[in-house]
Amino acid sequence: MKILVTGGAGFIGSNFVRRTIDDAYPNLDGAEVVVLDALTYSGNLENLSPVADSSRYSFVHGDIRDSELLDRILPGIDAVVHFAAESHVDRSVRDASIFVETNVLGTQRLLDASLRAGVERFVHVSTDEVYGSIAEGSWDEDHALEPNSPYSASKAGSDLLVRSYVKTHGLNASITRCSNNYGPYHFPEKVIPLFVTNLINDKHVPLYGEGNNIRDWLHVDDHCRGIALVLDGGRPGEVYNIGGGTELTNKELTRLLLEATGRDWSYVDHVEDRKGHDLRYSVDIAKISAELGYAPQVPFEQGLADVVQWYRDNRAWWEPLKHRAAL
């Protein structure tokens, strides 16, 4: 099998690439991987350095909005796993234009090029944020899409485009919607790597409002394993939620990170809450569990401890990123 992974130099995409090349997924043993990435601020070839010498890995620098490029690289590809997206909510609040261009227009061009090339399988990686906010209970895959940020609205738009290509063109495509990921190689603008790197550098961290917003935390290894299951056995046109099963308020998460880094609450600055800040996310994973045998395997306590240690051990990776982004 030959797989095109868009956004494969980013946090989640690079994890999927590394694990695939390491034959972590039995259904993908021996697969060749072509990574397509525009290497914008959050794409980083260092994320792929562990597999850079593999004969089964190759890299193409380019943009999913470039139809001519897509037409050159897609022939011969058996499957597309589509991670490429602008994903930071705060940035989308400040300027939504690139989110629409990449997440909506880019997905449309990738879908069209996949049709032209006769790609046999397509997995679109999305987010639980397309559902909006839920006060109690958990979303199943049939819940209405009610996005509340420009980022999540652009992802909802791309989800609907994928669905339409299944219905209109018969594309063999599935959609995954994940909860909040954490793990190594996570760009340091996101809450866990931002807080960890600030705290181990003896700097303060910003907590939105009172920290009452609730998120379900999913280790990136579990997420990518779920994606591999969907790639292999997911049904065309179906959506699969992938969650981690650990719900925490941002305040609870902050406490755990303070404890892990030996800091106290004096390091926390309460800042004005973000516009349109969803209160709670929670996904029901019964469907992917029943159909494909998915269950999260990384205990959050161990996963978080491992992540904190990874950032302690890999300053050479994250310090230049924080400096460039002035984080």
C-alpha cells in the first residue's frame, strides 16, 4: 500500500507517519508513505527525522491548494490520510481567512485530485469541535454540527465536503473526529506544551477565565491507532469519533502540570476568556469501539508524565519554535 499523508510534518500527522513506518499498525505493515506538507509555522521536518532514512518514506514540500502538484503526486497512491489543516482556535479568531482557504478550499482540491487519480481510500481527520459545546452527556456521530469558532466552522465545512463527495461521486471516504490530543512533538502554542515549556523555564502560564472549560484528553498514539483502524475498516461515508476518556477542566489540567513541573499557583495568570470559548467537549466512542475494536490504551497519568519528561529532554526541538513564534 502507498499512502499520501497530508500535513504529515505536523504534530498528529508526523506521529501517524512514524508509527506507520515502524509497522505499529498490523493492517499497514510495509506501507510506503508520501508526506505532503507546506511547512507553515507548525510543520516541522524535525518531527519526521526518526524515519527520514527509511526507504518507505518520502517528502514533498507543497500545498494542498496546488491542484497541479496534487495531479503529479496522487497517481499511484492507494490511500490518502488528510491531516493538513490550520488548527489553532485563537489564530482563527484573529483572522479566519487562511482557515477557510486551507481547510475548505484545500480539502475540495484534494478531493477532486483524488477522484482524478482514482484513489481507492480517503480518510479525513477532523475534530470534535465541529459539534459545538455540550453541557452534559456525549456527542455521537449523528449530532448536529454547531461550530462556534471560525476554526471549527472551517472544519465542519470540510467534513461536509467529504460527505458530499461520497454521496455524489462514490468516493470511498470516512471522517474521524477526535478530542483534544496531547503527546510529543506538539507545537508549543497549544495548552499542554505551552504550559509545560513555560513552567520548566520558570515562566508564568495564562489560564483563560476561571479555568472551568472541560476537555477530553486523547494521547496522540491512541488517536493515530484509531485513524489506522478507520483507514482499514471504516465504512464509506461514515463518521467515527475518537476519544481518550479523560475529561478535565482546564483548572484541573493546570494543577496536574504545576505538580509535574514542581511549580505552584503563583505561576498562573488568569487572563480574559477567549471569544466563543466552548465550555465542554465530550465524544461518545461506542461506534468505533463496536465496529473496529478501538479503545484508548495510554493511561492519562502515565501519558502526561511521559510528555512532561519528553519536553524536559528535547529543548533543542521546542526552544527555536517558541523563539520564532514569540510564545
